[in-house]
Amino acid sequence: MQKQPIVCKFGGTSMADANAIKRVAEIIRADSRRRYVVVSAAGKRYKTDEKITDLLYRTYDEIAQTGSVGECFKKVANRYRQIVADLGIQLDIEQILADTVREMETRQSPDFCASRGEYLAAIIVAKYLEFPFLDAADIIKFDPSGRYDSEYSNDISATKLNELTYAVIPGFYGSKADGSIVTFSRGGSDITGSIISRAAKASVYENWTDVDGFMTADPRIVENPKKIEMLTYAELRELSYMGASVLHAEAIFPLRNHKIPVNIKNTFHPDALGTMIYAYSDGHTPASVVTGIAGKKDFSVVFIEKTNMNAEIGFARKVLSVLEYYGISFEHMPSGIDTLSLVVESAQLRGKKQRVLDDIKHAINADRIMLTDNLALVSVVGHGMCENIGTATRLCAAISDAGINLRMLDQGSSELSIFVAVDNKDYEATIQALYNEFIR
């Protein structure tokens, strides 16, 4: 009886060139449990290199304008030709590329074009490993509205994987019943890896990237931040959603019911332990009060004031119905007795800011409504905060001591995270101040 498999997902840097793919092959062959491999499109080889997925979206634009592929796809094709040549594999890449061009020009779909980066990478890796190629379009399904169908996909994937001892699967996409391709959001190959892990009943989902694990803060802001040894699904969600980009925020959803752990690993430093991500802490004592710090810039706050707002039934629903009408989602909604604040990404208000404000004011007959732009959100995350008195006090003091004006603070009842809003210009200094207070 075979042991539970390990599912491995390799990111773009692990696919960047032939040498990187050879490292991937060494990792796969080092453990016989690594049987199902999910791959991203070939990533950047150097800082100024062009992203394959970006080139493919531009390829769609070329097709939409002229009816045929142009210079952008030539760059994509040359990348994959070079990888095949450097790997020395017998693969008719010219025929595969010709078929790809024909389908892109026939379908004229942005999702189909974007998905070809993963598709081509998976075909090449499958050939090099001598594993079967399993097209994600055959096992990952979306309904007619483009919504991912988790249960149907799991049934199909589990059945197919039971027939295959090994497989290489392209990440990032699936298909509708009519065969049209649908992609996940950028970084969606992480989600594909989770889907395959669930279907395969994996013992662990290894997500291979170009860092040794999750860092406690953005290394572009904090010099040599400490690595997180262990975190939970909930902490992952908070950190990923607030900008920590090592793993897609939605990747835990297929895993959570089966509590499959995730191991973030470094393709270029495979002996490093990486970061383990579990469903729950299971009695593990956090190493520090705060597990990690993350954030993003460019938010706006809609401040609403109305006397006796708290006694008005349906008040918040009326406000949120305006956001829903304009297709706007909110990040946080702190409130007081007579006040309510809505935190939204500034980009969502672009071109409709005044209309949104006017409609909210009309819907609730607000006493006052105003908008504040150019704010950054910083989230301090960790299960250890609920066991330590004075965490919020330390947070506020650290920001104050750094000479930063705190614009807003919100803490959930679970005490898993505290978020603060500061001016965009103070974002980096806030991250550094909080890191120095809680982690250094």
C-alpha cells in the first residue's frame, strides 16, 4: 500500500529556465511520495525580465485588435523553445506552439491566452520528468457564471488521480462545461495545488518558491526579517490578504476540511525547513506575541455621521447596498454610536467617488459624510496577542514614538489581528516601528 502522496506546487521562479527545472526534478526524485506536481508559468529570469502571463494578456490584446498573434507571443514561444533546447528533451515544441497559436486565434479569450503559460510549462516538465501530463481543464471545473465548482472538481480530480501514480498539472486555470477556459486570480496556481492536495488526500502540500518561508515582515522594508516557523490557516489568511505574497490568500479553502498542512519551501535552498502552516495551533505556544506584520497602501475611508444611528434598524444594510450597487467591496467597517467608517481600496472608487458619496448620503439621510484618501493599512497578526495584556497599548506607543499619526485602529473580538490606518507616506516607517516593538 502506497503512503499518502505529497503534492508539490512550483512557482514561476522554479520554472524560469532549464537549470531551475532541473532543480525541480532533483527535488521530486529525492522523495518518492512527491507524485503530483503543479506548475506555474515560466517566471522572471532577472529583475527586468517580462512576465509570461503579462505577455500572454498582451497577446490577447493583439489578437483582439488584429485577429492574429504578434510580437508578444513570439517572446513567449522563444522562452519555451530555449527551455526545451537546454533540457535536451525530445518534444515537438514547434507543433505544440503552432497548435497553441491556432487555438488562441480561434477562441479569442483572455483567460485562454493567459493560461497557456502554465499549460506549456506543465507539458515541458512532464516530458522531462517522464510523468503523465494532466490538463487542469479536464479536472478543475467552473459553473456557467465562472464560479469555481469545488465538489464537482474534487470528484473528477480524485477519480483521475486514482488512475495515475504520477502527474504534472498546470496551475491557474480550469474550464466550464462548454470547454471555455477560466482562470483564477493572479497567483492562482497556489489554489490549484490546494485542489489537487485535497483530491489526492495528500499528507502535506509543499509550495515551492524562491524564499525560505514566510517572513515576519516585508524584506523590502525590514532588513533581514525573521522567518515564521509555524502559523495557522487563520494567520495565513490575514497576512496573505494584507499583502504577504508567498501564498495566495484563498489557497487554504480546499484544504481546511481535511486539515492538510502546507509547507512553504525554497526550490533553491531545499534543505531549509521552510514554514509549516496548520489548520490550528493545536496547543503550540506561539514563539512571540505577534506572528507577522503585513499591509498595503492606497485605501480610502468613507466617514459617516448620523445622530442615533445605532437605533436605526437596517442602517448598515442601506449603506452597504450602495456599495453593492457600485460593485465595491469593503475591507473594514469600524463603528461608534453615531458614526460608521467604511475602508475601501481607493482604486474601487475611481471615476465614481462623488456618486457613491451622494448615494450613501441620500440612502441614510446622513448628517455628515466625508472621504479621506491616501491611507495605508497595516495588520499585526498573531494568536499570541489574546494571551498578552497590553498588546494594543504597545502598538499605539510604538507608532507614537516613531512620530507617526495614527488615523484609525480596529481590533476584532478574536484578537487574532489588529489593523491600523496611517498616511501612505508613513507606511514603511509604521511597519519598521511595529517590527522593532514586537519581533526584533
